[in-house]
Amino acid sequence: MTDTAKVTENFTVSAKFLGGEEAEIISELMQDLYPSIVVEDFGSYRALTVDGEQLVFDMGEIAEEIGSAYTVTNFLAILVSYKGDIDVGDDSITIKVFAPKPQ
């Protein structure tokens, strides 16, 4: 039996975080930066979703909002899952639209 399912483009980018104060602060910051973002609070986790845009999580901006040092390691500790291509830098994390190349 052959699977003939095709990979199709999907322009949704999302990030899910463990629920808590850090997730709340990051969510509020991202709402200020991305007017079209959808934030859903599921109690145990928060989901941030946007269509057709990339999400850039700048650790300096997050640290300023939290009021103390904040690193990529801190961020990754509460990032439960994501949708898109992820680029982990020294001071930021970017989640971009995943658009596979046609075969």
C-alpha cells in the first residue's frame, strides 16, 4: 500500500509554553509586538499562534519585562513545543514559517 499524501504549505507559526508567570509575561510582550497573534491560556500551558509571520523572542526584551536576567536556556526550559522552523541564537529564538520545497 502506497501513501500518496502530499506535504502542503501551512503558514502557521506557534509556540507553546508551560503555564506560569514567565509564560504570562512572554505572552503579553508578544501581544504588544505582534498585533495579529492569538494567545490561548489552557491553564497548564499557553499557546501563541500567528499566521504568515515569524516570531522573534528576544531575550533582552524578555529580561526587561521580567526584571531580571533571562537566557535562551531559561526560555527553552518552558518551551513545550513549536510549529515552524526554529533558529536558536545566543540572545534570541526565531520561529519561522515552514514552507517545504516542492519535489
